[in-house]
Amino acid sequence: MTRKELIKALATKQGITQATAEAHIDAVKSIIVAEVSAGHEVVLGPDFGTFKPVTRTGVSPGVAKTPYSSKSVKFSISAGFKTSL
């Protein structure tokens, strides 16, 4: 499903305009990004899943440098979502 298809489906299901649906999707996305960027988990209920910030550390083999780290996001689907697949 593309972003446009998601906007159209949300607008149809909720009986709102596509512009309003797009604004809602953008608002949810910005909240999730802000919370995960701040180091918080975002739990979207027992029937969907959780966004969790992850920091990975490691060292470059054979290089005398300080360890590097990278930030990432992990999405874990809930048990309820998993059983519905």
C-alpha cells in the first residue's frame, strides 16, 4: 500500500477529506518520530506493535579507533497482530 492509497483508505473509512486524512497521518508520524528520537518507546496497543529506539555499538576490526555507534528503530509486532496474519 502506498502513502496515497493509505490516505484514501483512511478518508473513506472515517468519512473525512483526503486532506484531513493526510494531516492526521502526518501528525501521527511526527509524534512517533519525535518520541523515538527522544529515546522513548511508542506502543500502539496490544493489536499492533511497538516502535523502540535502538543504539548499536561496535568496533572496526583491526582499526585502533574508538567504538562506533549507530541509532536505529526497531518495530516489534504484537502477539495480536501476529496471530491475525
